[in-house]
Amino acid sequence: MADLTPTPDHPGLHVTKPDPSTPATATAVCHCGATATATGDNQVRALVEGYTANHGPAHHRKSR
């Protein structure tokens, strides 16, 4: 399997949760240079929400 961890050359968001009893982990890298990591279901949820709202796809939204 390919390494799905985001890098500055391949920005993105990667979340893992191997099974229900293991805490989730996440890594995010944005093309603007921002990076973040999180461990634990609540922290990962916050990272995903923040990344989605402020980085990654948010950079491509046009202001109205």
C-alpha cells in the first residue's frame, strides 16, 4: 500500500482509525505551508473541521 501521509509536495488530509477501540490520528498539510497533527477522536474531528474550513478546499472557494 502506498504511503498516504501528506507532504508539502502532496498536501492533503490523512485520518486513520484502525479499529473502534483505537484513538483516531490525523495529519494535515496545506499547500499554503500550514501543517497539523492530532491524536484522539475529538482532536481529529476538530482538525478535520478546521482544515476543511480554512485550508485545502477552502483556498479554492471564491469570495462573494
